[in-house]
Amino acid sequence: MTAEALAATPPLRCWVPPGVYAPQTDTRLLERAMRREGVTAGTDVLDLGTGSGVLAVAAARLGGRVTAVDISWRAIAAAWLNALLNGQTVRVRHGDLTAAVPGRRFDLVISNPPYVPAPALGPLPPKGLARAWDAGTDGRLLIDRICDTAPTFLRPTGTLLMVHSHLCGVGATLTRLEEVGLRAEVVDRGCLPFGRVLRSRLAWLREQGLSADGTTEELVVVRAERP
């Protein structure tokens, strides 16, 4: 899509039901990085943990053949409806990460996984809206799984774009991707004040050594590809 066509494109329509993660700063940061990847009609795109589906719809608008995956049935419904509202075709699949698309490989994989460190509350996973951000005591519950399996869902020239907070360890993500044979780097950053969830956990975050000042969160987009 040319710059002129992009400028003339109407804003995305987005319906977000209760219990589904609404597009926020991390969504916009990841979309900006995605647009730099040159998505075309020949690009097979996977959106892992699609939430409202807004990034999947944006990729489809650019011409990509898009598959959107989420473990939440409400998110699946939102992604399907938002594709319909915007006149786009998105294949929507319910499942746990790439288990929903077994054996498939993609040119571009985008992911905004849950990444907020959370106090351990027992053996059960988070429910409701908390499932969209709570990711274990180190925030890496899904990030590590995505890193470890990245070579299995990327084509030889494929690219992974993943956004997360500095609170769950940017260096750990780069190292983990490099350990599975990918070249990884940070390609975008953004800072914002702590939101409601992080402010509510400030004392715990400080006890864990995860927050020095307790006021600012840095978001990063990590890009990984085969050397």
C-alpha cells in the first residue's frame, strides 16, 4: 500500500467486548513496526494472541493473508467481527498459540502477548481480562514459549515481531531467540507512565527488584529472523 493510499484509508472500526484487551500503546507500537515490514498480497501473516484483532485487520488492510489466533473465545469473536466491520478477510482460529495452526509457517508473525509480572495466586491461570496481561511472576510465561518455538513457525525468510515491557527482561528475550538460532534486535521503543495495573502492584514489583522508580514503563518491539 502506498503512502498516499494509506493516508486515505479510513480509521479502523474496533469493537472490544468486556474481557478482551483493548488496543493501547503497545498495540500502536507493534503496528508501526509491522508497517515497516512491507506486508503485501503475498505475505502470510500470523497474529499470535490477537485480542480484539485490530492488528490482524491492519495487516489484512495492507494486503496480507492473515491468520489470527487466541485462546479466548471472546477475543475470537471480537477479531472475527472487527474483520467484518472493516471489510477484511482474516482467518480466525481458537487455540493455545501455534497449537491452533499446527505445521504451518509464516512470512511474518506478530505478537503482543501477556507480559505483566504478577504475584503467584495459585496453580490456576488468570481468568477474564487479567488473562490478557498477567504472565507469571517474571512476566515471561508466554514470551519464553514464543521464543523457543519461533523457528518452527517461521519460514526461512520469515520475521517475528513481538512487543513487551522492560519489566520482563529485554535482554532475556534477545538471548533466548539467539539460542534457537535467530538474529534478534530491538527495533522500536516507547515510554509511558505506569498504568492502573502496574500502580496497584508497585510495592510487589519493588520487592522483586523489577521497578526502580515505579513511574515509567518502557515498551520495546523485538524483531527476530534467521541469520
